[in-house]
Amino acid sequence: MKQDYYEILGIAKNASPEEIKKAYRKKAIEFHPDKNPGNKEAEEKFKIAAEAYEVLSDPNKKAKYDQFGHAAFENGGGFQGGGMNMDDIFSHFGDIFGGHFGGNFGGGFSGFGGGGRGQMRVKGSNLRIRLKLTLKEIAEGANKKVKVQRKVQAPGVSYKTCPTCNGSGQQIQIKNTILGRMQTATTCSACGGGGQILDKKPSNADAQGMILQEEMVEINIPGGVVEGVQLKVTGKGNDAPGSNSVPGDLLVVIQEVEHDYLKREGSNIHYQLFISFPEAILGMSKEIETVSGKVKIKIEPGTQSGKVFRLKGKGIPNLDSYGNGDMLVHVNVWTPQHLNKEQKQFFEKMIEDDAFTPTPSVADRSFFDRIKDMFN
């Protein structure tokens, strides 16, 4: 069972944003890799504290967590917690450490992964793919496996310390100015800040020691994603050169496949149900298709065209709030366009019949009133 985020940071549930930030800063400094070199337990506590801070420092995530606990982020939930690596932590939260640990939080850190102080951990480039999902997959969530072509370090490749920067990843320049001698540090032009350059490479590798490799990647899609949303699979992008490098990420852009007759609007689903005159007059039960299977709805005798049935919870999961949207079934009474002689004679007799004379009451509201209620 996962530990409570408030307990991890040692704060109360009514803690202010500043108190949350201060508590995380204290924990992060306590378990920082520079202070605990090679200590796996401290490293894990460092990551757990960052996970707790990511949730509690975000008002929307904090509200969900306060109401539903860790269950709020199960099956995706829009939160990447639990899979954070050190680079993610420093990239997102490095600024709150101020001047501690030499200020190495912009691109890398020391005392972890074998890097020396000031050396940057080079990250590989990201890959981006498009993934098509049906409405059913979007509603229920899906687990997809896709093949990606990514650059990886070739077997047998080796790297050595960069002689230009002596492995620091930075070049120091001293200039004389009218204000005196000024020292500036820039990323090493020879190694790109990684502190290493290529030593030996196989014949099939490129100039950076990389080869192209096809890999099967598993992607967990949470229910409720929308067209154009971008999911991240950490570490499944291209590798970077160097023994201290980290791979980039795989960015998955969701593309929604249009359904034949179900139309999505946010978390709601719209369906146009056509019924005949006899069905509208006499009433009947009608089986319709939803994203989660077939259901039966009852059409009462005398149902008017334009009536909307709301099927609660039969829509799409809402990523921004708890629960599902609804399915809205729009009733359309179909007017026949071709009648035989006998049918025409029947309706000609009914023209003057009181039962066929429109007599709308206050209860029979206008189309626009129904549309307004539908969105409310």
C-alpha cells in the first residue's frame, strides 16, 4: 500500500503552498544524491518525495488526491507519478533548491550515475508517433503495443573522457573587461556537455556510435483521452552517446477514429435514433448500441420528434473530473416519403381527425429549451 503523500512530506492536509514547498525542499536536500552517494534507499526516498510534491503542489491534483486518495491516479489519470527518473525531477523541481549543491540542476547532477560534479547527463532526442484509437478504446482505455525505430548505442561501442573539458562538460573562459577579469562557463563544444567522446565504435555504427533498432513498446492509454493529447513513455526515445547519458522519450499523439453513428462531444456521446410514425404513436422498446454494449430504451406512446433521452454514465470518462459523461439519444420520427394509394387514403381521412391535430401544451417545450437543458 502506497504511503500517504502528506506523511511523506511531514505536513498537515491544510498546509499552505509555501509550507508544502518548504517541506519538500527539506526532504529533497536530506535525501539528495550528492549527500548520499550510492545509497539506493536515499535515492528512492528522494523520488518518493518528488512524487508527493508533484501532486500536492498542483491544486487540481491535490483536490483529486484529497477526495479519492491514490485511486484518483490509477489507470493513467493524467499523472505520471511513480515513473519519475532523476532527470525529470531536476527538470521540474530543480529551481526550489536555490544555491545548494553547486546549482547543477539545469541539465544534470553530480554524485549519481557516475558523473563528476558539473558534468551534464546528455539526454537523447525524443520520438513522436501518432496512435489511432476507436471510440470504444477511448471510452474503456487500452493497452497498445507499437513498433518504433529508435537509435541505440551499438554493442561494443566505448567512450572516453573528453580531453577538451577533462570530463566536466564545460569550457571555462576568462576575459578582461573594463570591470575586471570575468569568468564564464559554456557547454563544451567537443562533447556537447556530456564529458565524453567516442573511443571505439563498431563498423555498422554511425559517427556517434549509434545504430537503428526496431523495438516493441507497450503504451497504456487511460480512458477519456481526446484528439491531439500527447502521452509520454519515458526512456523510449533515442539514446544519446556516452556511458552517463539517458535516452529521450517517446511522445504518443492520440488520433481519434470517427465512429459511424456515435458522435462525441467532450465526455458526452450523441446518438440519432430514428423511429417510424406507428412506433411513435404506439410506443415500443428499442435496442441501441453504446460504447460499452447494447442497451434497451422504452419509447412511450405519443413520443414527439426531438425528444432527448439521457443515459447517465454511458459516455466517456472525464480526465479532468470524477465519473463518466452521458449518452444523449435524440429521437427523430421518420416521415415516409413514398406511400401507396391505400396508405394515402388512410392519412387523408386522418387530416381532420382530432387525434392527429397538433395540440402542444406548456409541457411540450420548444426545441431550443430542450437543447439548453441538455447542456445543463
